[in-house]
Amino acid sequence: MEEKSKETIDLLVQAQKTYFRTGKTRSYEFRMKALNNLAKLIRNNEAKILYALKSDLNKSEAEAYTTEIGFLLEEIRHTQKHLKKWMEPKKVKTAKTHFGSKGYTISEPYGVSLIIAPWNYPFQLQLAPLIGAIAAGNTAILKPSELTPHTSKLINALIKEVYHPDYIAVVEGGVETTQVLLDQPLDYIFFTGSVPVGKVIMEAASKRLIPITLELGGKSPCIVDETADIKLAAKRIAFGKFTNAGQTCIAPDYLFLHKNIRKEFIETFKEVVKSFYGEQPLENEAYGKIVNDRHFNRLINYLSDGEILFGGRYNEANEKIEPTLMVPEDSSVSVMNDEIFGPIFPVMEYEDIEEVIEFVVDRSKPLALYLFTTTNEIEHKVINNISFGGGSINDTLMHIATPYLPFGGVGESGIGSYHGESSFVAFSHSKSVLNQTNKFDFSFRYPNAKNGLKMI
Ligand code: NAD
């Protein structure tokens, strides 16, 4: 891994500051060209990207294409289509007290942005925020995860091919390097990662009052009501839970089943999982691996937190764990308190939706929530009584895949949002301007006013 020294990082940030001040990054044409270059770079290097993701996470081509490459190309296409409109100054109404003046807001780039990425979708989560940074007219420093070294190295090599480092640069490395970066006079930080590290980022940013976006994690509940379409629910939940072997920030973390459909759902779910990954998922080439030993061992420990309903086997040699459904001993065990981030799925039963609402609101606000129901009343109750970042009704994960929905958490699951226009907004400061008329002046506001309303 090509790590950089503190001196190199100091110089890099200074060089980006100087470059930003030239104003070159601000024009519409410059931003569009930089986005074209990014799209071309991704398209021309698909094979290398797929290889890096296979090496780091055993991602299958189909999964890597939809969740990483295709996702980015669609995000770039959407951004280019709408960028001109997003960049326009927005007129606002004038208050009566401001008669004669005009008000507007303009979106201005912050300046030098830092984008820190995690390892689970290491290509997409590094470059999706970059689309926002470019669109909004910033320079950017990218810090990929050290836990996915093939992807980190590839991002470094690719970015160098098309952008001058004064505009966009990659700094590879782990905690120490990130801390050097966080000690720089940055103008904006976009962080995707865990809740504990999110707190470290926020603390560092607070020292210089640097604006931030935090895309964090947590435990995302999945609820299946007695009126749900069981077969569809089972397919869509298995898809959301076991894609990338459960290492997805918005994967359903734990499952709540209505007692009347519990048995039927579990049987159907088991069949669906078998049809997705076969009788021997540990030997299935298309089934993802756990990123490293530390996470593998952490996950294995959860298997003793309750009764295994199916799955539960694992292979240390290829770091794979079977899709597993289990009943936790009670809600105090680790699997019911840590973010699982793996293919282990604890399931609980409920009778009244109020019990579920109480359970969820007693805990940190989730990043995502999934509800399977065909009853409007249940849907409204859940949506209106539980605070969560975003979610889907009768599906999982899909809310992240449309550029029209802002994506982000709330409370412990994150601050701010992105995707589509929200990415442009996240990387911009909305500057308010009042343009006062010189045609007349209300003298009553001055300390020497005598007759109130007097024109100049
Ligand atoms: P992480 O927080 O351990 O690491 C994320 C980044 O922070 C990495 O680049 C890492 O090098 C850096 N880092 C780690 N420790 C640091 C420290 N002490 N100081 C400064 N930098 C540090 O997260 P991870 O394990 O890579 O990713 C998994 C987590 O990310 C999960 O909690 C998951 O839910 C979350 N996540 C969230 C989203 C989202 O969009 N909300 C997406 C993917 C993952």
C-alpha cells in the first residue's frame, strides 16, 4: 500500500487549496468533463474493478456489477442530466419588510473535501460521494479502506490516470494516515463507516468546525406482518440479508415475524435460501466471503447466542459462513446488540405491532427499516412512530438504489444524506444573498429617524 508521509499530506492539502482558489473547478464545463472522465474510467476498467472486488471480498461479477459499477454509472448519468439546473441560483421570496430587494441562494463548493470510505462496497462507496464533490465544484482527497487493499490500490492507480492530484488525489492507509488527514485545514469531510469511528471523525472535525456528513451503520430491523406476501417477502429479505454475505450497511440486521406466519415464513425462507445458494453455500463460488479473520471470528461467536434454525456452518479456510437463521436466547445477547454485518440473522416473534415499535424505539435510531405488509394501517403506524434513516416497504435495500431518494441515517446511524441531488447539496454551501434596491430607502430604521417612512 502506497502510504503518504505527514509532509506529503500537508503539501497535498495546500496544493488543493491553491488549485481550488484558481476557480477552475467551478465552471459547469469543467465539472461535466470531470464526470465524463470518471464514467469513462469506470467503463474502461471494468475487468480490473471486478478482479479487485473478487480478490478482496469474493464478490461475484453479477453482484459487483449491480452494486458497485452499474450503481456509479447510473449516478453519474443522473448527475450530468440535472447538473445545470442544480447549479442555478434559486430565487426566494422577499418579506414585506424587505420591499424592493431581491433574495436568492447560490450553491457554492466548500473547497477541499476529504472522502473516507469503508471496505464493504469499497469501490462504490469511495466514488459515489466523489460524484457529488465534483458536481458541486470541490477538489477531493480520497481515503479508501486499508482492509480491501486490491481495491484501494486500484482506485489510487485509476484516479492518477485521469486527474491531477491538485484536483483529485488518493491517500492510501489506515488509522494513522486518516488521523493525519483529519488534522488538516479541510473544508468538508464525508465519512462512511462505523458508529465508533464516526464519533472520532466528528470530534476531529469539531476542532476546526469543519462541516461533515456521516454515513454510519447500526441495527436495521425487518418486520413481517401477518398480511405480508410470504413468498415475495422471503425472497426479498434473503436478497437483502445475504448479498455481500450480509456485509451491507443497510442489510436487515434482525427479523421480527408475526406469530401467525412465523412457521410458514421460516419454511419458505429456508427454501428460498437453498434456491439462491444451493445445499452447500460454503462451496458456492458466487457466495461472498467475510472480509478478514477478525470479522470472521467476531461473527462465529454470535452462533452461540441462541438456537440455530438453519445454516450455522462455516469454513475458516475460505472465510465463509453459511446463511444462518437463529433464535437469540434473549435481547441481551451480543447478536441482538452489536451491528451483525454478516450472514447471521436472529429472528423474534411478535403478536402486536406495538411490541415491535417499542422494541425499536428503545434502541438507537436505525439506518434502515423494512416492513412487509399489505395493510395501510400497519404501514402508517410503523412509518410514523419509528425514526430511521430510510427504508422500504415490501422490499429491502432498493431505497438506496434510486438517485431520487436521499440516502442517510439519523442520530447514531448518521448525519446528512447523499445520492442524486442530495450529493450535490451535501458538498455545497447554500449561500444566501439579499440584493437591496438603491431606488428608495426607509429612513425609519436609522437611529436619527424622525418621521418614520421617508424616502431618500
Ligand atoms: P470503519 O469505521 O472501521 O472504517 C471506515 C474508515 O475509517 C476506513 O477508511 C478506516 O481506515 C478509517 N478508520 C478506522 N478507524 C479509524 C480511526 N480510529 N480514526 C480515523 N479513521 C479510522 O468501518 P468499516 O469497518 O470499514 O465499515 C463497516 C461499517 O461501515 C459498518 O458499521 C457499516 O454499517 C458502515 N457503513 C455505512 C454505510 C452507509 O452508507 N451508511 C455504508 C457502508 C458501511
